[in-house]
Amino acid sequence: MVEDIATIVTSLGFPSVEAFIGAMFLVLAVVAVVVVVSTIKPVLNMFPYTYPNARVRARTGRLFTEKEFSEIVESQNIEEVKNYLRSVPDYAKYIDLYPLEKALDTQLAETYDLIARITPDNSKDVFKFLLKKWDIKNIKSIIIAKKANLSTEETLNWIVPFGGLTDKLDSLIEADTVTDVLNALEGTEYPKILEDAIPIYNETGLLLPLEASLDQYLLKNLLRASATPEDDNTSLLHNYIGTMIDAANIKVIIRAKADNLKYEDIEAYMISDGYQIREWKLKELMEAEDVAGVVNGLEGTDYAPMLSDAMTDYTETNSMASFENALDSHVSKTAKTISLKNQFGIGPIIGFLNRKENEVKNLKIIARGKREEGFSTSMIKEMLI
């Protein structure tokens, strides 16, 4: 039998049985390495998220529950809302320092700053760039304030003390007009971003081109920063950002059509590389005659059903809020799906940030409802995200 085995081994091209056994050991070793690598790679991808997710889960546990939101909504007035928030450490340090909305935004900005510092290296660039959100929010708040002729003190109430423009905020706030604000941005990256929108603003007086240019800059660069996924974590982050861009594009187009802007007026502010709404579809939507045409043009996408429902409300109220709420809700559902699908990677970070955003939005809705007349408790509850 030994001779038979030797004959078979020789017929396979091996000089000896020992050589054959050595080759088999080598093959088995390679197979073992492949199995080990394929098994351990997902673990290695998850490992960098262990510490950040521990921090995030601790903060997730501090987010308001439905029961707690119900308690806040039942507050008799805005002062009771503030008293409730004074008992919450995350908000307490800002409540007596700033007006309520500014306090909420400042705490949210602090949260974004934390995530940018603790997130793993392969997604850090995205979250660091996301901090420019606060520069852009401040610029938009200032130009809106100037357009509305608000005082310096009133304008300050909307400025978040975070971002890279903190040294320029005083000169921006003290500017007399929207044009002066844009001139005061010299020396930053923003004049170049706004240069094509300024002539349109000067001609039409509409702030939309300025706001859309700033939003486009943020989202386009976020998409670029996440455009080469290294693993499931960065791929899901790209998915989330792509969904945000779809929502932002649709919001701009709907607002533009409500303001009777044409294709050529808004083409420059579109981000062509979204997630589901590709360049050809965007062109089709921008060429629509009106808001109803945009909604009809989305037939066959995930956005059609939700925006059809919102269209009914828009027809009755002429308010963009129903469209914006529907799109924001879709982004939130995407974040929740990712957080459940990727519980040991980037999922908890994406899910937490989105829930934190919604928490702040809901607190602002409650604050508005308690400050302005005509909002019952049931009406405020219906408005919550």
C-alpha cells in the first residue's frame, strides 16, 4: 500500500511522499490564514469603535424618553420648560447663560465637537468637517438677521459660540447689511463659496441662493470625505450622508419652485452625487413647473409617498414645514436602520447624533409652542418629530 501511495504521489509530480506532505501542510496553513483573517477582520474593524461607542451609549441613555417629552410638553409656560432643563446636566450649564434656543444649539454643537474628537481615524475627517456646520449656521443666522433688520443684541441670540469663525463673529454681527456681512468674510473660505450667489441675491433680494451655496459646500465636502469607503462602517456613513444630500437637494428645489425660480437659477446649488436621486433626476425635478411637479417627478423613489402626503398639507397651509419634516423623518429612519444594522461599529454614533438633533428640534418646537399663542398641548405633541 505504501508503494501504491508513493506511485500516486509521483504521478502528481511530487518527487517524494515527504514533499507531498509538506505541500499539503503549506496548503492547509494558507487556508487557515485565510479563515483566521476573514474571521478576525470584522473584529478588527469594530475594535476602534469600542471606546467611542461606550461614550456614545452613555450619552444615548441620557436622551429624553417619550414620557419625559410628554412631561415637558405639559409645562404651563416657557419658564417651566427652562426649569425642567435646569435639572438635566447636559443643558443646565447653558440655560441661564443664553436664550433657550441658543442654549440648545450650543449644547448640540458641544456634542458634535465631542464626536469629532473621539471618532476613529477612518471616519474622523467626516466628523471634523461636519463641525463647519456651526460656521455655516452662524453665517446664515447673521444674514437672515440683517435682512430682517434685527439689532446686534437680537442677532447675538442666534449665534452659536462654536466653529472656526469665532474671531470674526463680532465684525460679522456689527455689519449693517447682508452685503457688508459678505464683505466681512474676506480672509475666510466663504467668499469664494458665495461669489456666484451674491449677484443673484443683489438682483432678487432672495436669501435662498446664499443659504443653498453654504449648504452645498458643507454637504458636497462631506460626501467627498466619505466617498472612498474602507469597510462597512465608512460605507454606512457614506449611505447616511448620501441620504442627507438627497433630502437637502429636494428641499432646495421645492423652496425654489415655491419662489418661482427657474432651472438656471438653482442648477448651481445642486449636489449631483446624492444617494438615490442622481444627476438626471435632479435635472428633471429642476425643470418642473411648480411644487406639485417636483413631487410628481419623484414617483418611483422612496420620497414619493411621504412627499405626496406633505403636498396635501402644503396645499392647505402654503407652508414648507410639511415637506421639510417628511424629509427629516426619512433621514432619521435611515440613521435608525444603520444604528440597528451596525451596533458594534459606526451605527451607534450615527444613531445618537441623529437622535440628539431631533431632541433639540423637539425642544425648540416645545419652546415655540409655549412662547407663542394659539398652540395647545395636543398641537405641540403632533408637531414633535
